[in-house]
Amino acid sequence: MKKIAIGVFLGVFLAATVYGGKLSLKFNGGGMYLLGGDFNKSCDGLRDYEKSILGSTEKFVDNLKKLGMGFQFDAEVLYELNPSLAVGVEIGYLTASVQSGFERPAVSFKQTLTPTLSAVPITLNAHYFLPFGPKMMLDIVAGAGVFLSHLNYEYAIESTNYPYSGTWKPESKIAFGAKAGVGLEYSLSNNIALAVDIGARFAEITGFTGPWSGTYAGTDKSGTGTLYYYNYDGKYPLVGIYETLSSGGHYQEVREAKFSLSGLSALIGIRVKL
């Protein structure tokens, strides 16, 4: 995934150099937030379901956290068509992880889920520059491309009756998406500018399938599974790893689970004019 991204980046850079014109390189990084998709829905569903079966004197320790905050880094080659307009190819990396779960001490039960969602976005962008003072410039950007996405999913159940722990590593997926944002550049010199950017991205991934392995009650087990979304009894949205899962009985609205990369980012960096 990373080799493909680096290859595209270098190819565009060399092509732009051959054809001439004003080039610049932009590097930035910072924080980002993503919506998470069905995993985040399942946190609410799991909480509601467990509370519905909780004993009258039983305590529920809630540590169910949603996938959201993470980090993002980008590099972009820009080709200036004129002082106000440029096109660019951007390659980045973003990742978010969370440890989520709950505990029912009275029945010696604790469940933990740790998803890590990452992606390498490769987008073709259009920039519109608007002077905003003698040294400042407004940068309005929109783009679209592919998001090479990867998921790592760890899970564990601590229980007297059926302790279980394992890892699910599905195959990487490619999703199409888009981005839009606005930035402010401040010239530090003729060739270097400080950049602050606020952006939004729109992408959704589904169909994560791959091998899982773990230990169940002291016995090693493994297999291949897909993450499914379902509405348990029509009340509780949940996700689970199954070889196959069909609607019927308690399992309603069954489909492959979706993860959402859509969200916001706040980045700071530099642009170097070549």
C-alpha cells in the first residue's frame, strides 16, 4: 500500500518537472476525527442490550468508547497553472484507534474491543488561491481519489466460563472518496510559507474479510470471517465477525458492516516553492 502511494507521488513529481511550470511541495500533519460507522453504532447497541439483561442489583462498568480521534499526515505536489489556480496530487496517512468495552463484575465478565482503522488517501486536488493581505493567502481546495484502507481488530473476553482473546486482520480495501477544505498560508520568505488547513473528507469502506485467530477456553482456534452489522431483535444495532450471517430470528437487517473515514481534520505544515 505504501509502495503504491510513494510510486504515484514520485511519478507525478517527475512528470511535472519534465513539462515545466511552477512546482511546490506541501507537507502537513495534525489531528483528525472520523465518524467510525457501524462500529460506533454498535457501542450504543451493546450498551443498551447489556443493560436490558442486567440484574436488578448488578453493576455495569461502562467503558464503551467510539472510534474517532486520530492523526493525519499529508504530502502534496502542486503544479501552478496561474497565480490563482493549481492542481496537485496528494498522498497521506491517517489512523485512529480506540479501546472500547464494558465489565459486569457480579458475573465476572469483561469484554474489550480494540479496532485500529488506517488509510492511505491518494487524491487529485484543485486549489484556488485568494490573496488575503500582503503575506497571507487563502487556499480553497477540493479533490477526489482513492483511500487504501486497513483494519486491525483485537478482542478479548475475560470470564470464568468462556475466556476468549484473538485478533482479526482482514484484507485491505480500496474505497473512493472526496475531500474539501480551506487553508491559510503565511509567507515566511519568497519560497516558504506556513500553512494551516481545516478540511473534511468523505469515504466509506465495507466488506472487510480476512483471517482471525485466538484462544477460546484454552484452545487455539482460527478461521476466516467478515464483519457483519445486524439489528438484534430490531432494537440493538451490533457488529460481529462471522463466516456467514443471514437475516432471521433475532438477527435483522443483516449486511456487511461499514466503517466511515468521513470526518474533519486540522493540520499545520509548510509549502515550499521550487
